[in-house]
Amino acid sequence: MRRRLVGTYLLLLCMVLLALEIPLATSLASRETAGAVADRLADATRFASLAAPAVRSGELDALSDELQQYHELYGIASVLVDQDQKVLRVFGDEPRDPQETGIAIRDALAGHQVGMPETLWPWDERPVVVAVPISDGGAVLGVVLTVSPSDRSRREILTLWLILALVGAVAVAVCMTTASRLAGWVLRPVTRLDAVTHEIAAGDSGARVQPGLGPPELRRLSASFNEMADTVTASLERQREFVAHASHQLRNPLTVLRLRIEDLGSRLDDEELRGENDIALEETDRLADVLDGLLELARAERGRQRVEVVDAVSLTLNRAQAWSPLTERRGIELVTDVPGEAQHARLVATALDQALDALIDNALKFTPAGGRVEVGVAARDGGVEVCVRDTGPGMTEEQCRQATERFWRAPDAQNVDGAGLGLSIVTVLVEASGGRFELAPAESGGLAASIWFPAGAVTV
């Protein structure tokens, strides 16, 4: 936008300069031409006054000496013509354009002083032609015609034009500098507004636009944006607090309800009623999982977690060992592929633990007996990547894009235990750590879930 504004200012200035300098350049050329013609007319008029008695008496020697000296001194050719257009004397080179000089002579014999051309241009090499009638008592006896080179006049015009162009160039340079600074002053709040918008979108809810920058309209826009950001942030915070408080408060009655259902089940003798009782207990467990997920998500979204540097290799091995009993019981092979040296990652506290638990839990849910779950760690892109791959049914690319939405479940996974919050929690924790989380179909079948964290330096 800044370039477009400066370009607009520059275009307007160029149009104004052209509208002013083209007429001015034409005026300067006309003025210089008029000056040159006036000088030649003055000389020719003097020679015409001297030529009147000489032409009348036929004694042209004295006049010829004057014209010859004039030619030798100034390099201006002259021609003396009688009233019958007969050339009496020629001093210097013959005129190169007899037609133009013929027109000048005829007009002069009609009693007019003639000067050509009307305007000299730097690229026009025509000479300055001046014709003055030789008059005596009202009768025209002949014509004095001078033909002078226009080189000096054309150089003067070109010099004036160059000065004019230089002034225009300086004006353009000054305009560009001024327009650039003006555009920067006008657009600085917009640039900052754009940057703050991206910061807020990236998760920094405390980012705000610096007030008091730019013109009054943009100052009001900045103030309105800050007020809007404050309102939205406060609304989101209230929403998270409500979810956290509601989830926490529901835990106690849910625990009491489960105990009562268990107590009731111990008193039932009917097998069918016991089955219904077990289903009720499973539903309370499912509701407890949903509440735990909502609590964890609310904590993660607040972005107030402590940041720490951990060894992703040792932590991954630890979580794999913790899940080993369940994998053995289900007949699933759990393998790790980690480097021999430590890989330190910078992340919010427990982010990698919780992410691995959620990803391994999902992999085990959907991997059939005899399948394989692989957990790998590798250094990549200036950080640490942890990947969990399984040999389950996997998901399509469209399902992978939807899987991180809260409470989303795949159509063929509605009967699988879970609340649909695990991957949402992983996404929030990874993004809060400055990392990224990706789901994609594995090359060998199944699903590949990879999380990347920026590398961290170990402090001693």
C-alpha cells in the first residue's frame, strides 16, 4: 500500500509538472527565438537605412563593405535584392532554402518586416531568416535579407530546457522523499494494526496497537481495535473460566453419583439389572473423561503454563514404557525409534507428556491386535520432531483436517471410547509451545501424527 500511495503522489506530481513545464518550455523557446529575430531585425533595419541612398544612386561599394565586414565578424550571410527581386549582392553562403527566402523577400517588398521561423527548437537546424524592405519616401527600392545560423540560440534553448528538467527532477525527488515519509506516517498505524492482528491470531491475546500514531481517523481506529481486543479477550477468558469452574464443580456430584450407582449395583441380584448398572457406570466414566478433557483444555488455552526445556528422547522412552503393559495386554507391538543422544526441546510444562499420552492412547484404540505402534524422535528443521505411527484403519486427508476440532469423531469411530477432545488438547499445547501438530495418512497404512517443538538450550 505504501508503494501505491507514493506512486499515486508521484503520478500526480508528474502530471502537474508536465502541465506546467511543457508550456513553460515552449514559452522559453519562443522568447529566445523572438530575441534572436529582434537582434537580426535591428541589424537589417540599419543596413536598409544605409542601402536606400546607395540603391537609388547605384553606388553600392560602401554598403558592400559594411555587409562584408558584418559577415566576416559575425558569420551572418546577407543578400541585397532590388525591387524586381534581382539579387544585387550576396555576402556569405547562398541560402539553402530558396523557397523560404523567396517568401521572405516577397513579403518584404510588400512593405513588411519578416522574421522566420516563429519558434526555434533544439532539433530544428533551420537558420534565422530576416528580411527588411529598403524604403525611400514611401517607395520600396529593394530588400536586405540576412541569414544567420541558429546554433547559439538552439543551445540556449536546450540549456534552459535542461535546467527546467533538472528542476523537475529535483521536485520529483523531494516529492518522493516527502511522500514516502507521509505515507509511512499515515500507514504506520495500519502496519502495526496488521502485525497485532497476526499476533493475536497466533495466540498472543495481550498484543495491542500503540495509541497516538498517525492521523486522527487512524488513531480512533487503533483505539477502537484495542477496545475490541480487550472485550474479546475478556469474553474468552470468562468463557474459559466458566468451562473450568463448571467442569470442576460437576466432578463432585458426578463422583457421588458413581458411588451410589456402584452401591446400588452391589445390591442387585438380577443379571439384567446388573448389566444396566454396568452401562450406567460406563457412562459416568465417559462423562468424567469429558470433564477432565474440558478442564485440561481450559488450562491449556489460558497460555499461562511454565515453559521448560526437556529431553524429548528420555521423556518419549518413559511414556512408551508406561504404556507397555496395556499394549502387551492388547497384543499390539509398541516400538521406539530414538537417537542415542539427547534431543532438547523447549515447550510448556507437561506438553510433550500429555501429547504423547493422547496420541499413543488414540493409536492403541484404533490398532487391531497384532498391529504395530511406532514412536520416533528426530532432530528436524531446527527443532525436535516426535512422531506416532500406527497400523490401524487411518483417516482420509479431509478427516485429518477435522480431527483437531473439539468433540469431532470419525463416522466409523462413534462406538470407540473417547470424548473427542484429545487431539484438540494436543493442538493447544503444541501451539502454546510455539510448535506445530500435523496429522496425515501413513505411507504404510494407518495414521501418522507428528508434533514439532523448537529446540531448547540446556542451562547449567
